[in-house]
Amino acid sequence: MAYATSESDAQPTKGERTRAAIVDAVTVREIGAAAGVNPGLIHHYFGSKEGLFTAVVQRSVQATDAGERLAGVPAEELGAQLVRLAEAAWGAPEQAGWMSMLRRAVAESPERLRDIGEKVSTAALVSVLPAELDHRDLRAQLAASQLAGLVLLRHVAGVGVFAQLDTEEVVALIGPTVQRYLTGELGV
């Protein structure tokens, strides 16, 4: 009999596989029911629940026209404008559905969030940074990390006083940090 040598080598137990299958089935059924379609179509069109999540996030990012809106913004105003766009995209009441999906993704599939961060968020940010800046990928990832914290604490978890601030207060508090990440000295 072979034994797993580490946790990463361990195979999920039958119970763990069954639990995962039930969670996936319930989730896919709920999504299908809410959309008024057969749940099998989710797998047909998106490959998986995670694929659907990625498509929803991409649509949300595209709906804000972030790339287009930031393209004409002076470099020294990118941080504030990016926070405003994030607030408009994630704070709007019509975003409640995808925010629910984000909560599930955080709990169930953190690797999917990494993929989205790399493919959606950072790519859009890099495209609007001045070409002469060094470390453009790092700058975009640092700014995205700040915005991810904003989304998770303010809009997903609704943490305390932070969740109660108005948009301009959030812009005044977070915009300068995002700006430093985008165009300031990084010390690397």
C-alpha cells in the first residue's frame, strides 16, 4: 500500500469528493435556475462554475470601460480615478449578483482569483501606465492588490466604518496609495 508523503500528495477522500460534488451541483443548479436555463449549459458555455465567474468579472470590468476611461487621464490622477471606477463598478446595487459569486470564489477557489487578477485586472492597468515607467507589471499588481482589499473589506465583507464611507472619502484615503503604486517610487 502506498502512503502519501505530504499533504500535497494526498488524494481527496471519498467524502471530500462527494462534498465537493454536492456543493458544485447545488451552486450550478442555483445559477441555472436564476438564469432560467438548464444547469448543463453553464458547463457547455463556460466549462465550469469558475469559468462562469471569470466571464462575469470580465464583463463587469468591461462594463466600466476602465481602459477607455483611464486612457485619457493624466498620469498623476490615475490613482484617484481608478478608485472612483472601482467604487462605481463594485459598489453599485446591480453588482450584488456577482459580489455573491466573488464571496464563493474567495471561499472555494482562490486560484481562480489569482487567474482573474493576472488576466483581467493587471492587464488593464498595465495598458494605461506610461510606457517609460519601470516595473509596470509590479505596479499594476500592487494597485490591484489595494483595490482587491477595497472590494473585499468594503463591499464583500462590509467591514465597519470603512463600509460606511462615501466614495469621495474612499478616493481621498486610498487614491494616494494607489497613485504611489502606479507612478511613484517603489524602492525596488
